[in-house]
Amino acid sequence: MTKVIVHAGFHKTGTTSLQDFFSDNKAALAPYVAYYGKADFLKTGGHARIYAQRPFPHRLIKFRRSLRRFLQSIPDDKIIVLSRETFSGGMPGHHSLGGRLMVSYERAATRLAKVIISELKKRFGPDVDITFFYTVRAREPWIKSIYGHLLRSIRIADDFESFRDQFPEQLSPANEAAKLTKKLAPVPVVTSALEQTSQLPDGPASALLDLLEIPKDVRASLRPVEAKNTANSADLQDAFLKLNREIKDKALLKEKKEALLKRQRP
């Protein structure tokens, strides 16, 4: 029987570090798990993100078809990991169709997950063993991380306090995962908090390695990875905010931001 672990999010919870770890150690882990990350299904992940922002039925159908093609292209394996944070939808803080601020994963993540479950059963049989795995993080640093990312990547003009105040007080990755646990039952949901793994030798990948029961001697031989997508300095975030408020032309704004980032690189 095939076992599939779906690492489906969330954004800004150590996902890139986890994915880089598994990609860099793919050969060493190959006897124990077949790992597929974002580079393996760019189109499928893109369709998931677009569906969250434009939740029309035909968008979900495109995601389903793309996922089905991907699953048909991979060989049978005893244990498989699929890792892509857009399997939960789009990053909160972006806007959906009509300009509404996206403040929750629940609706899109539930529908995407049910498509994933359905397609995994079609590909590997009705008895396939599926687990959803979510990396989570405390609310305040999570929203700060999202804010910093969006300051750099899109044009938002709110200061942090104004940005944070647009989110419900109860919104957090852990609470989103708790909702999904109920929605996806009887498929199990496992979570891992970034605060508990970030200082471990294997970083955010630690909990997934535990879940996979990778032997200790194999784990000791794996290569660590450097943290990615770390926060920009407060000064650089202030500079991004200033540019966002002053420049409306997207191409020019992107050029100015890239110039700032280039000057910050060692």
C-alpha cells in the first residue's frame, strides 16, 4: 500500500527551508521516500494559487487535471511526499477577484485538499494511506513575515499595524490547521510549529523526517541547508513602503526594489 504525505502549507512557516532540505538530500533519502517539491509541479501549484484568488469551478478543474497528469507521470513508490504551500491556496494578504483581502486559507485549502485526496485515490487505489502535513507558526511573527514579503513583492501602502488590523484576531496557521483537521477527517492532519524546529539541526524538515521515520544514522549524514526567505531589515522594509506609496508604475516599482535588494546583498 502506498503512503502519501502532502505537505500543503502554510506560507512563511519554514516551507522553503524544508523543501530545500529535501531537495538537497533527495538522493540520500531516495531509499526511504520519493520526494516531489515545487519544481516538480510548477503548473499544478500555480493552478492552486490562481484558484484561491479566482475561485471559479473551471479553475479547480484545471488544478485537478494538472495534478492528475503529474501523478500519472510518476512511478509507484512505497512512500511519497508532495510539498507545495500553494496546495493551501494563496498567501493571505493578497487580494482575490473583486479586490477582497484574502485573510484565511480554509475555503480554498479544503476544496484543494479534497481534490488532492480524490486524485491520489484514483492514482494509487482507494486504500492509499494519505496524511496532510502543515507547518505552522505563531500569529504575530507569521503576519510580520507575510507583511515583509508582500512589501517586497507587491505594492501595499499600509504600515504594519494597519495591515495586521485587517486580519481576524483568531486567524493563525495553527487555527487554520485545526479547521482543516475537522474538514478533512478521516484523513489525518499533522502539524509542526516553526518555533519548535527552527533551531534543530535539520530545521523545519525535522518534523517531516520524524513522520517518515528516517533512521538516525541516515539523518546524521544529511546535509543542512541555510535559512531562506529571511526577513529584510526594518530600514529596507521602510524603503519598500516609501516606494510603494510613491510609485504606481509596476515596472518602475519592481526596478527600484530590485536595485535596493542588490545593494543589500553581500
